[in-house]
Amino acid sequence: MEKMAVTGGAGFIGSNLAERLASQGYPVVILDNFSTGREQNLSGWTGRFSDRVEVVRTDINETDTLRRLFQGVRFVFHQAAIPSVPRSIADPALTHASNITGTLSVLIAARDAGVSRVVVASSSSVYGDDQTLPKQEDRVGNPLSPYALSKAVCEQYCRLFQQLYGLETVCLRYFNVFGPRQDPRSEYAAVIPRFCTRLLAGRKPMIYGDGEQTRDFTFVDNVVDANWHVANHPRAAGGVFNIGCGTRTSLNQLVTWLNSILGTALQPSYEAARAGDVRHSVADVSKARDLLGYTPAVSLQNGLERVVAWFRANTEAWDGTA
Ligand SMILES: NC(=O)c1ccc[n+]([C@@H]2O[C@H](COP(=O)([O-])OP(=O)(O)OC[C@H]3O[C@@H](n4cnc5c(N)ncnc54)[C@H](O)[C@@H]3O)[C@@H](O)[C@H]2O)c1
């Protein structure tokens, strides 16, 4: 079977994607510098697929190493990035190096190695200050953070590499992904793993702002499905697609649902809103549906039940840190 490469494969989304590819029988090379990725995202499953999974500790800016590792690879799933808005505001140079220069390196290596298609993780953050709801792919505003800017630049590099060098690229604008292996521990952690682990530890979840900001929370299996779908779809090449569920949920509503799944009744505490955060975000999912026939299979409610079950069963992933 043809080989696949996953950059950022030791991270949350990348490890879920790499596991799926390996379980479908594909040889997979994982490239990661373990800056935010973790060994434990790999240790639970790579042993089952030791005949076909190779893990290489490398920075994606090591273009020569990537060129070598991409030999014979059909699809590159580029997930590696510093994935946080507040972290990008605190350290824009780091975000630039990993997200922009790193993506350029991935594209150059993929082009030189003759890779068929590169699927790139973009982000709903590229919609920036545009107020239109739901978010449609062709209406983007000004980025509100170095992270958002980095994803917008990556999309432009992808477009150019397809136009100039014939390297097929697809960009997926993920909307607030959640699921097993998402890291709740850092100060830059996403809300669902933070809320879940705080509630499991019997502590109040903490919300930045009034909690009425809305997001389109998307279970990670939907994102994994979408990556595979667009890698194989002839009409996806050169495209940019929203990957979300198309439903808006406020953070206050999310806490209510998580409390009900967990059987707890812990009310949130509120802190000042953070710079760079958009107020409302929800995907218009019609482009991926109408052009490619992709629809998300896992509902928010079902995804929340699954992620709560995972954090309950994997306390070592967060114990003592919530
Ligand atoms: N999680 C979300 O809600 C979300 C939303 C929109 C977009 N995204 C994008 O999806 C991708 C995956 O995000 P995630 O949530 O799994 O984050 P993550 O931090 O769990 O995974 C990112 C991985 O990239 C690796 N990495 C970072 N810089 C690297 C470098 N220079 N060289 C090699 N490896 C490097 C990290 O070690 C980590 O394993 C990112 O591109 C992110 O921007 C995520």
C-alpha cells in the first residue's frame, strides 16, 4: 500500500489521523519535534502497527530530512504547527517559524519528492474580523493574531505551489476541534479539555469573557474523515474547505451540557476576555458537502459523551493538572 506522511503526528489531531491511516493498513511516517506533541499520544497504539508506523523526531524546517522522508509518499497530511492564538501573541516569531516557514519547507520537500497531494490544516481563525455568519470560504477579514495570519499565509503558499509547480494542495479550515488526546494542561489549552478535566476534578470551569461567545465545536473523528475524504477526492485539489458541524454553541451552553453528561452542577467562574479571540464562529459547511459530498458524521452531543468517557478513562493524561 502507498505510504502516507503526517507532520505533527504526535499531536492531538495528527495522532488520531495517523492511527486511522495505520489501522486502514497504510504505512505511515510521523514527523514531529514534540514541542507540543507527546509520546503518550503514540504509545497506546503504535505498538499494534510497528510493521508500518515510523516515528521521526524532526523539525519540519529540516527540509532535507523531509525530502528524504517524503520519498514514495502519496499524501502528506500537514498538521504540525504551534496551534494557539494567545501563544502566537506572546511569541509571534515562534509561530512564524513553525507555521509559515515550516509549511513552506513541507511544500518544498513535497514538491521535490513528487508527493501527489498535500492536505494542510488551516483554521477558522483566518476569518478574523469579518462579522459574517456563518463563515463562508470566500469571505475572510483581517487576521486578529499572528496565528490567524500564519494560517492565511499558508493557504496562499498552497495556492501558489499548486499554480507554480503543479503540487496538488487542499486546505481545511478546522473549527474548534476536540476529542481524545487533546492536551488540557497548558495555559494555552482549548476549552473542552480544560472544562472536562476541571469538572472531573470537581472544580469550576473558568471562562475568559462572559461565556456568550459561540464556537462550532467539531469532534476529531470528523476532521480525520475530512482529511481522508479530500486527499482522495479529485475535485478537492486547489480548494479551501470549512470543516465544522455548522452549529453554534456558547461556552455557557457547553458547560451546561458537560455538567449534565458528568452529573455535576459546577457553575463557571469568569475572567477578562482575551485579546485575539473572535466573538462568534460557525462554519457554513455547504461547500465541502455540495462539491465533495463530505458531511460530519459525529454530532456535538455524541462527541462530548465520547470525550468525557476518554478523559474519565485516561486520568494519567491530566491528573493533578486541572
Ligand atoms: N485543535 C483545534 O481546534 C484546531 C483548530 C484549527 C486548526 N488547528 C490546526 O490543526 C493542527 C493540529 O493541531 P492540534 O490541535 O493537534 O495541536 P497539537 O499541538 O496537539 O499538534 C501540533 C503538533 O505539531 C508539532 N509541531 C509544532 N511545531 C513543529 C515543528 N516546527 N516541527 C515539527 N513538529 C512541530 C507539535 O509537537 C505537535 O505534535 C495545527 O496545524 C493547528 O493549527 C487545530
